[in-house]
Amino acid sequence: MDGEIPLDQPHTSRVYDYFLDGKDNYEVDRKAAEEILKVWPNIRTAARVNRQFMHRSTRFLAESGVRQFLDIGTGIPTEPNLHQVAQAVTPEARVVYVDNDPVVLAYARALMTGTAAGSTTYIQGDVRDPAAILRSAELLEALDLSQPVGLSMIALLHFVEADIPAILSGFLDALAPGSYLVICAITPDFAPEQVLPAQEVYRVRRLPAQVRHYDEMVGWFAGLDLIDPGVVPPHRWRLGETSEFTEAFDAKVSCWCGVGRKP
Ligand SMILES: C[S@@+](CC[C@H](N)C(=O)[O-])C[C@H]1O[C@@H](n2cnc3c(N)ncnc32)[C@H](O)[C@@H]1O
């Protein structure tokens, strides 16, 4: 696999893998990651909290009756992966993973298999081109777009410097009523002194990076029914009444997340 992978440029997927203590990263990724850790020492906590939000939101969708999932910005496999969470609730759940990084797709195809009853499919695609993803033959074979789909973009949109509302409508307009949108993305709202220099570490390496404020992210759910508790830090999303978090912990995580349902 190494022959096909450029090693002189960090990849967001492998930098993230390093934060999650994975083994699928190279020297160039670790250098970028260490620079980010200097300005955002708790980013590993943020990565773990983000994964836990993926687990809870996927379980929530599966328990709400969603049987088809479209996960964009999948990342290098880290167990449990989204299909494992969904298929643990609904073995026949059908999951399509999309990432624009060929590294991710190579690992995903090698490592991720679903239940016999369900299906797990991988597509190389770019979230900025919803039409290309939605008309892909593999997607149309796996998903019935006349039925609800759980669309997740978790820890993805802070790597996208584009018109996010246009991208989201590109997907949501094609999805059936009862579909869900799940988002988690980095914000400078709690600790700009850590988040903005981290964004700069990506940009100087020619990796797109754009963090956003609360109001902008709330706007991404326009036209959807926002599921309780709304747009909140991911550790505050349906973790149970007994959990208590400090503002200092919100700053360590520095993300907003939300789940909306298409009426
Ligand atoms: C931080 S990882 C998130 C992985 C996983 N969703 C999670 O939350 O644990 C972000 C992923 O988004 C992918 N990505 C970045 N820009 C993308 C784009 N324009 N289209 C599709 N995927 C993209 C990267 O390759 C990377 O695998």
C-alpha cells in the first residue's frame, strides 16, 4: 500500500489516527500532530469525545428505526466503527462509507466487514460534490433513497472550506423524510487561543481547515427538526442526567454537535 501513498504531506485522517493512539500514521503526520498538541494539549480528549458522540448518535438513529447510513469523512478504521454500532442494534443495517482520502479507503476495505444480514460499502468521494456521491452505482446498490437515511459528517466539516449549507441541501434534498443529519465540528467559541493556531498548523501544510461559530452551525440544521438537546458540545449530547461537565472541559473539546430530522 505504501507505494501509492504520498509520505511528504500529512493527511488529516492519519493525524487524527495519531490523536486516537492508532498505528496508521507516518512521521510527517506525527510532526503535524505534535505541533497541534503544543497549542491544543487536550485534542486527544476532543478526538475521543467526538468518537463517543459518533457511537451515541448512531445508536440513537438505529434505535429510532434508521436502517441505512451514509457516513462521510469516515476516517481510518477505529473500533467500534459506525457500521458495528448500527449493526449491533439492527443487524440488517446498510452502511455506506465515503472519504476523499485513498488511504482511508484502502484501510477500510481491508479491515471493515459488516454483518451477514447487513452491508458495508466504501466509496471514494468528496463531500463538496453531493451529486457525484449520490449517483454512484455502489451507493445506489446499497441504499434505497426512497427510505430514510442517517447522514453523518462527524469531525469532517472543519476540513471543508466551502459553502456548507449548499453542500447539506445537495444531500438532504435527495433524502427521504425521516432521514437524519448528524454533525460534529470544531469551533473557536470556547478557546480561540488553542483552536485558531491549530487551524493554522493545517493551513500552512496546504490542508483545508475552517472552524465555525455556534450561530453558523445552528443554521446548518435549518428546515430540520433539531433533536434534543440541540446544538451542544458532544459530551453534553444525551449522555444521561447524572453527567456533569465544566466549562473548562467544554474548552478542551471545543466542538459543537447536533442531530436533525428531516420532516
Ligand atoms: C478527523 S477524520 C474523522 C473520522 C470519523 N468521522 C470520526 O469522527 O472519528 C476526518 C476525515 O474526513 C476526511 N475528509 C476531509 N475532507 C474531506 C472531503 N472534502 N470529502 C470527504 N472526506 C473528507 C478525511 O480524509 C478524514 O478521514
